[in-house]
Amino acid sequence: MSTREAKTDILQGTLDLMVLRTLATMGAQHGFGLAQRIQQISGGMLDLNQGTLYPALLRLEHRGWIRSRWGVSGNNRRAKFYEITAAGRRQVERESEDWARTVAIMDRFERLTEME
Amino acid sequence: MAGIWMRFHELIRGARLDGELDDEVGLHLQMMEEEFRRRGMSEAEARAAARREFGGVAHAKEAYRDQRGFPRLESFAKDVRYALRGLRRSPGFTAAAVVSLALGIGANTAIFSLFHTLMLRMLPVAHAEQLVAIHRTGGWGTGTVSLPLYREIAGRADLFNGVLATGGVAKVRFVAAAGGRDEFAQQEFVSGNYFQVLGIQPVIGRLFTGEDNRVPGGHPLAVLSYDLWRNRFGADPAVLGRNVIVDEQLLTVIGVAAPGFHGVAPERHTDIWVPAMMTHFGQAMSPNMWWLMPLARVRPDVPVQRVRAALDVLMQQHLRTIYGRSYDSAMRKKAIEQRLEIREGSVGLSMLREHFGKPLGVLLALVALVLLAACINVANLLLARGAARQKEIAMRLSLGATRARLVRQALTETLLIAAAGTAVGIGLAACGVRVIASFLPEEAGNPFSSAPDLPVLGFTIAISAASALLFGLGPALRSTAVNPAAGLRSGGLDRAGRPMLRRVLVVAQVAFSVVLVAMAGLFGHSLLAMRSVDLGFRNQSVIAFSLDLPRLWKGNLRQAQDQLMKTLAATPGIYSVSCAFPGLFGGGSSDATIRVPGSERTAMEPVDVDVAKIAPRYFETIGAALKGREFDRNDTATSPKVAVVNEAFVREFLPGEAHPETRWLSFDDSKPEGGSRTSIVGVVRDIRQDGIQQKIAPRVYTPFGQGDDPTFPPDTLVRTALPLAAVRAAVLRELPKLGAGTAVAEWGTVRQRIDDSIFETRLLATLGGFFGVLALLLAAVGLYGVMSYGMAKRAGEIGIRMALGARRADVVGMVLGDALLLVAAGLILGFPLAWAAARAVHSLLFGIAAVDPLAFGGTGAVLIVVALGAAFLPARRAASIDPMRALRHE
């Protein structure tokens, strides 16, 4: 329980960017693999209910940023693989810029507090 | 775009995708478990950890499914399925709700479609809103003007941007090609500028101009309607220049008018337009012949007040020029009192609107009340249903359903009820329109559009939607306002225990019924009053018709008529045959100025009286009492002149005369003492022959065989025990002997003619009665529902009362008393409304006061009886409660 308190809830809307960025760099993934990667990259700091991944994947697919197809996983099991589309890559660029801007702005405010 | 296709795919393949999601999630959990096992967990631990990390499996799947396809649509479809299941489970409720709504919507649609055609639909012409009708009032007939007067009005360019005139639409014989067969078509005589003023364009050829209407009889031209051109001529452009025979005139087709234009009368569909100068009226140019109806385009810069004032002046000058030196002072006065009125013209010129517009408005108001009552009824049924489902609703709320979702579901149910009610209602409206049509006399035209009218359909859908909201929203909110905890407890009907809202609704229902029943009573009583008017003749089953002779017919009318009557009189089964002009309830009038020697009334100047020419046995045929003698075959052109007068004549000209049959009158009005004698040989009872509401006036009857030759075919009257068809066959057998092309017109019994003459009152009484019965039924259902529900609630209380010694009669009395209380409240609310309504329809009533004791007293009595009837079953059920059982249940 004590580890749980240190974990952060996913900020609204950031899961999409995490998924897209992960798929963009790691290539096609099935749901479990994607969840593992996200957990790994966050260094175990995220409190991710892995089940919430699936509605998010469907949402991204509806928007045309990712696509899915059934394939065979490493140990010969039928699994659904997700990969990013060209539109998804453009979206990653856009959102990354937005995100960087937001971080920069927040950073300035943080420093303002330090100055006082 | 790809998203939408994907969603459609998801919508259709929902079940398969559910399976795929299960697979995907299953694999995910499995992989997680394996991962945890690799880290050294036991199988059970690994499974638990995997579940924990994944979060709620069902929740995730639900969130996934919520996004899939078209979530709103799917949840709506689910609601519809759920509602359909619920409605199918309670067929009684469904039927009651749908039927009451269908009746309300159907009646509204039927009346409104008529109202729309007659009162609201704008003419399909450019800037219809600028049009005004110029309507003559007073004098002889109303509405029409003479040709000279029309020309004066049309000359006022300072007031109008064009004034057209129409001679009205009439059904005439029509032959499409030389040698072709006789058909019928609707002909309209119009001024030359008719199409220009309306802004109608030709499809082919050209339309009339002012040049086409200059010389009487000089413009044998015709313009066809688009419909006639398409249906009769196959839309052949070669129709231009062709000859057609219209009402026995050879006319050349010069053009076809734009599609959708059927003339300026909403209840008629003109097929052929003909220049007014081609009319057969011998006196078309006379200032005494009123036959044209003007429709004018008012100049936008001239206020209506100024037009009105200018027309007043114009009319007075016109009348003084023509009648100013008339020697008959009564006629002069009557003539000069005529006026020109300005009326709304954008909806066309309608004779039917003149006398049917107001009854139609009343019907529309009544029918709206019926719909309101129906809505209240459905609301009441829904409330009862909601109360019965409280437990279910409480259960679903406590299982996590949101109230919004439950309200949405309840509204879906009402939407389905409304949709079903609308569908059935539209079907009923079609029947209703047919019923109304059966009341309209043939000459009233056909105000029913054959094609479904978009505005009418819009109206229907709008009132259905409004009703659904009206009856659905309240109950939906009310029945979902349940406290889950309390609702689930046994009994669990705490909120619905006081059905106050339902009682209020029933009171409102009763109040509406009071208005509708009182109106039905008023119109019914009014009709009875009309029916009981003494018409002066008894035999209403007499068959009446007239010969329809071709204009080019060269025979002698009197001889032909005599021959026809002789043949018919010799037919077995026919008691007597006669003829008259004017006849009974057939329109037409005839008058003459007379002197009555010895009467003070005509001592100074002659007096205008109604006259009629009748054949022998006329009064016997129609069953009118006569003192003195009827005309017989000896009253010929060469025998002494004789007359029969009515009682009003004696009262007016020979008051106190005990033996009028010894006196005489004279049609020679030049000298006070009269010229050639016409002896009075009989006095007949006053006969109302033009209408039930006709004022009794002096009338002189002269023999058909004497005097000038008749100009119009008279009404032939046949008293017989034979069926109508047999007499018609006998007449048709005789027709060819009278000459080629002769036909029968205005065929029917006198009773049918009388019915036609009061069709507005009959329609009001019949439909009003139907609406009244409907309202009573709805109120009875509402009362019954509330009473039996209240009964079920109070079963325990009644059980205790009976255990304590209350008798069955007391219990029955208690329930009936409760019902009467509701009715009393409804009556108190309803009577003032009914009184106001009665005052509003006062002008449509005949022979009774607006606050008619019979109608209003009857309404109260009927409602009390209905209330007692509706409460009787619940009361009896209450009285047969077994106290032990009721108490144990408690």
C-alpha cells in the first residue's frame, strides 16, 4: 500500500499521448505489451489500470491515429496488434509541441515561486 | 471518415466484436499472470495480482462498449426494445393509450386539413398577401358585383395594382375533341387581366390579356389547367389551337396555366378558364346582374382605410346613379343600403368559407379540447403504471441506474405510444375526412386535397410531439422520483399513496368533458329546433329534380315538362306528379310587383312579392294544407287568370278578410286599382321553400299553364312509394323522347335538399356529439382508474371499517361520494368555461339561448351518471372486501 501512494494518477488526456508515443517508437504492440512498456517507461511511477487502456485504444482507432489487426504473438498465440498510422505520427508531433509548451509555462511558474 | 465506417461496422457486428474483446482481455490477463508467475508468485497469487493490475474487467469492457458504434443510437435502440417489451406486457394499457391518442390526433388532423384548405392556405401566386377580396353585402345575395360596378372598381388605379373578376367555378359539359364523348369539367369565367393580376405564367401558349375580354360573345378562347392538360391531353403541346366544346360553346385552346394553379377558390379546381364575355347570361352587361367576384391587388403605398373609404364613396355614387330614380321605394332603399367590404384575399375567394368558416373554427377548438383530454387520459394511465412499477424503478436505481437514464427510458415509451397514436390517427383522419365530406352538399365544392398536405402532416407531427411531451414528461419525472431504500421496502408505495396529481388530472378531464358535452348539447338542441320548424309541407320524401336541357335545345319547355309529368303520373306506384319554379329548397327565386285592389298596402305604390309558378296537384304532392282549390287542367292560357296566395299574403294585404278567395290581385301595377284581374282561388299555408331559417313573406302562386313561357326548367316533384332508382329509371326512359342531350339535374329527395341546406348545423351536432361522447369515455376511464386505485390503497382501511360494523351500503356510498366530489369539482371548473364557449358560438345556434337550460342541465346530469357508472365497479369491489383478508394483508 505504501508504494501506491507514491504513484501518480494519469493526467486526463495524457494516456493518449503516451500510447501514441510508445507505438511510434516501439512499433506494433499487443495490449499487454503496450501496458508493460508504458509501465516500464514511467519507471513504475504510474497508477495505470491496464483495463482503461482498451477504451483508449478504441478511441484512438476511431480517430484514425492507430490501426489494429490480429496477428500471432511471440509464443504463438492469437493477439490483436496496434500500430500507429501516419495521421497518428502527425498527432504525436502536434501534441508533443503542445506538451512541451505547457511544461515550459508551468516551469516558469514554478521558478516564480522559488524567487519569492 | 474512416471512424464512421468503423463505427457502422461495430454497430452491425456488435456480437462478434464482443467475442474479440473477450479474447483480447483474456489474453492480456493470461500474459499478466504468466509474468507474475515468472516473478515467483503462486498460481492463485498471480491470478489475483493480474486482476488487480488490470482493474475492473467488466467495467473496462463496459467502457469499451460504450464507445463503440453509435453509443446514443444504440442506447436509444435498447430503450425502444425495452419499451416495446413493456408495452407488449400490458396490452390493455397500450391499447387504451394508443386509441385515445389516435382519436384525438385523428380528429385534429381531419378538421385541421379542412381548416387549412379553406382558411389558411395562401393562393400559389406571387405576393398573395397583397390580395384583397371586394365583397358586396346587403341587397340581393352577397359577394358578387355587376359588370359595370366591377369596371368602376377596376378603373381605380389610384387604389389598386390591378383588379380581376371571376364569375365563379361551375361544372359544365365538356367535349375534348370534335365528335368526342361528353364529359364534365370545372369552368371559370374570368376577366381578361385575371392571370396578369395573379402573376401566373403559361406552361405553353399564352394566357388571356385585357384584349381577350372586350366584346360579348366575341372571344371563343380557353386556357386549360395544367392538370387537365396532363390528364386529358397527355401534356401534348399540339393542344394549342385545338377546338374544345365547353358548355356547348366551341372554344380554341390558347394556353396552359402553370402547374399547381387551380383558380382562386380553395374548395374548387378549375379545369378551363374562359373570358367572362363568353358567358351565356343574357344580361351580363346589366347593372342589375350580380355575378362577378372581384379580387384586387392593393397598392402597397395605399392604406386599407383609404381603400375602404374610397370604395364607400364609389359604391354610393354607383347605386344612386342606377337606383336613385327607382319608383319602388322599398327596392330603392334595399339597393342603396348595399356596401362593399374589403376582405382578406390571400387565401382566395370561397363561398364555402362564408358560412362554413366559423363552424369549422368552432370544430377546431373543440377538437383541440378532445386532444387535451386524451393527453390527460394517457398521462393518468402512465402515472398509474409508474405507481405500479415503483418497486422495479427503486430496484434499478439502487443497482446504479441514473435517474436521467430512467426518465429517458420512460420518455421513449411515451414516444412509442405517440408514434403509434399518430400512425393510427392519420388513418382515422382519412376516415374522418370522408365522414365530413359526406355532409357537404355537392355544390359546396371539394375542399379536400387528394394528396397529403405537407403543412397538415407537419401540424399532425407537431401536435403529436407536443402531446407526447405533455402527457409523458410529468409522469416520467414523477415515477422516477423514488427513494430506492423506501421504495424497496415492502409496500413501498409511500409517494404514490396520495394520488393527488391523478385526482387533479381527473378533475381537469371532467371540466373538459363539461365543455364538450355542453357544446354537443347546444348543437344537438339547435339541430332539433331546426328540425321541428314547421316548413308548411309534410311530404319531405318527395323526389325532386329538374330537366337539364342543352342550350341549343329548340323544343318547347312547357310542352316537354308536361309530357314528362304525364308519363310519370301514368307510372304505377307514383301517386302524384307536379312541378314548380322556384321549387323546394332548390335555390332560385322569382318576384313581381303587384297591386291588390282594396288593400291599403298597395294603395300608394305597388309592392314587390315572391311568386312561384306551379302545376296542378302541387300542394297535394308536397302535402301542404289549402283552403279553396288547387289549380287544375282547366287553368290554361286561355282561361281566366287565377292565383293561390299564402297566409302571409292575406295578413299583409287583406288583414281581417274572412274570404280571401273572393278577392283579386293584379300584376298590372300601373294604376292603384290594378289592371287585368287575377282571381284568388285558394289560400295555402306559409311554406318555407328556400330554407329553414327563411323569413315568411307574402307569396303568390300562379298556374304553370298560364302567363309567359317558363325560362328555366322547373323543379319536378314526384310523390311515390317506389324506390329512387325506379323513378330515375322511368325518367331516363322518357328523356330521349324530349330531345337529344337532355339530362337530369339536382336529383334527390326534398329531405336530402333540406339536409344539405343545414349541413353546417348537422355537422356541428354530429361531430360535437361524437366529441362529447369521446370526452365522456375518456373521463369515465380516468375516473374508473383513480377510483379503483384509491380503492386498492384503502383496502385495509375499508377492512377495518367493515370489521367495526360499517355496512356494505356505507362503503359503496363512501366510494361513490368520492367520485361525485371529483365530478363536482370538474363541474364547477367546467361550467364557466362552457358558458364562455356557448357565448362564443352563439351566432351558430338556432332557436335556443346560448345558456340553454336543457343543454347545460343535461350536461350536469350526464356527467354525474357517468361518474356513478365509472365508480360503481370499484365501489362494489370495495363493498365485497373480506375484512379478515384485508387486515391480514395489512
